Amino acid sequence: MTAIIDTPLSELDPSVQRRFQTGEHFAVFDRLRAEAPVYLHEKTQYGPYWSITRYKDIIEAEANPKVFSSDAAYGGIWIKDQPKDTIRKSFMTADPPEHDVQRKVVNPIVSPMNLHRMEEEIRDIVNLVLDSLPLEEEFDWVSHVSVEVTGRVLCKLMDFPVEERLDLSNWSDIVNTDVDAGTEITDEYVKLEKLRPMILRFRQLFSERAAMPPQNDLISMLAHAQETLNMEPQQFVGMIVLLMVGGNDTTRNSITGGLDALNKFPEEYAKLRANPKLIETMVPEIIRWVTPVAHMRRTALEDIEFKGQQIKKGDKVVLWYCSGNRDEEVIDDPYRFRIDRPNPRQHVSFGFGIHRCLGNRMAELQLRVLWEEILNRGWVIETVGDPIRRFSNFVVGIDSLKAVIHPGR
């Protein structure tokens, strides 16, 4: 930590992945918010880029997509530049009007009516998963709960075979594997090849749905909408990956990160057990605390003066959500996990503006139902040791967290 404090800003690269595994990245962003909230890093592993680290500045940039573009044509949403022929195109990596047209196709899946309809289905899934857990015996919360709940819910949303649900989780892991993590996935072409079974499976399902009458699932919606029924290959992959990862990985890490936070702040866990109604404010606080997506990249489409800095056309701009969610100017005592926090939805975990996460209410619904059912059982869930965090500066992933369920405490 001393090295972070003493290192000149010109030599400090906030994207270093190992810091996200240890939590040291917060010290980097504390310095940037205090000393240089809009800063051009000249020397980094990804070449030059601007960091925007304050909550209000992130919101302002997000609200200006005409200048700060997400379009795949300019680099998309990833801090690391990717070969053009591997970029996954979707409404997440598109600007208006293309963004608006494509997003509208799948909007019905998260309509208030559909969320209300799905709540009991999600509750059935949660109880099925909880019924399968051992009591007073150590197990991995990630594989037994976080992966199972989100995978089964995603199968419902896509009408994907539930017996193949682990494929969705494995494919999401491949998508979010950092090519610098020392795994067998060494570049984007290797990643694309490993995703070949996913592409073939979803093409099969897409063709089947196209031949059937329209149904209320994500694949059918894509197969029957004029805007998406004839997607070119990169766009098809991009849309499937967006819906799969958006419906899986981020919620999964919030489920795990929430349990970790409650155990690190036992006074908050006691408060929750004494007053289960606090679930309503705890859920968005979990999502702020975890910030499952650490950043989004934008590209400047024109020269602009932003907060006294001269950002040039073509510059890479990184919006650090994980920093905005620890901004003490906006969030009181941000390094405290507080389940009764006033205005708990005052966070940037879901982004802002046109790219605000489509599935934000679905994610909150899964977390709420899960904790309602845990508290209904009178369980206290104790974590064992620290979580094993993913080598990534994009998805704040937890790959393993050991836990023990104590019934009736």
C-alpha cells in the first residue's frame, strides 16, 4: 500500500489486475479522486487512456454518448483494444440509433409485468437450490448457490435446457477470462475458438425458435424481431454473449459478494436477522459494495474539455465504476457496508444513461428472493476464509467462497 501512495501518478496504472484480487485498487482510486479525478495515464499495459474516477464525472460522461462512444467500431467497452474481427457487437457496443433499436427488442423480458410473473418461478428455483445444501458442513457457496441460482434463472429467461445450465456458466467464464491471467486462453482468437460450441448451440436454438410461433423468451424475441433476425456473425455472438453474461456473471458475483460482506460486517448481519425488511435496502447496497463490473471504456468522438482537461478525438476514456462507488463526496462512509443506507440506489454499478444495465431489476429480484428465503429458514451462513477473487480489472469475480450453514440460530 505504501508503494501506491509513494508512486508518482505518471507511473501508476490503475488497471493492474492483481490489485483487484487483493483490494489494493481502492487505494489507487482514492489517490486519483483526490489528486487527479480526470487523468491521462501515458504508460500502462494497454497504452494511453484517461481515467474518470469521481461519481458525478462518471455520470456526466455516461450522459453524453454523442461524445463518449461505446461503439465497437471505435473499440467498444473494453480497456484492452481487441482485434476488429473478434469484437462482439451488441447494443452494449453500439451508439444510437442502433443501440435503441436493438435494446427495444429484448426490453419486454424485464418489464414490470414479466418481473412480477417470474418472481414465483425464481422463488421456486431458490428453494430448490437451498434444499440441496448441506447443513453444518463446509461447501463452496459459488458453485452450489451463486452459479446454480443464476444459471437456472437464465435458463428460464432464454428457455435454455436446464440440464445444460453449467454450459452457460462455463461460457461466461471463458468470455470474462483475462487473456493475461496465465490460463490457456492467451488471446481473443483462442477465446473465440473456445466459444465455438456456444455459438453452434445458440444458432441451433435460434433456428428452432424462428420456426416456431413467437414466445416470451430472449432467444425467441431475437429470432422474431425484424431488427435482429438477420444478424451478421459478430453481432449474433455479441448479442448472445451480452444476454448470457449480463444475466449470469454479474448477479452471480453479487450473490457471493453479498454473503462475504455480511460476514465481514457482522453487526450488519445481526441487524438483518433482527429486521428482515432491511432486505429492500440491503440488495442495492450489496450491488454498490461489490460493483460487479469495475469499469467501462468509452472513446472520444471529438475534442472536448472535460473538467479542465483536454480530451482529444480518438482518446480512450475509462469510467471506473468501482471508484465512483467509493466516492466520499457522494456516498457517506463509502468503505462501510451498511444495509440500511439512505438512498441505497445511489450507485453506478449499473451504469447510467442509455447504457444503464437492462437487467438491473432482475438482478435485484434474484438477490431479494434469495435472502428472503434464507431468513425464512432461520439460517445463519458463516463464511470460511477469504474469497478467491478472479484475475480481472473488468468483472469483479469471485471464483470460490467456502461457507457453512448453521440452522436455527
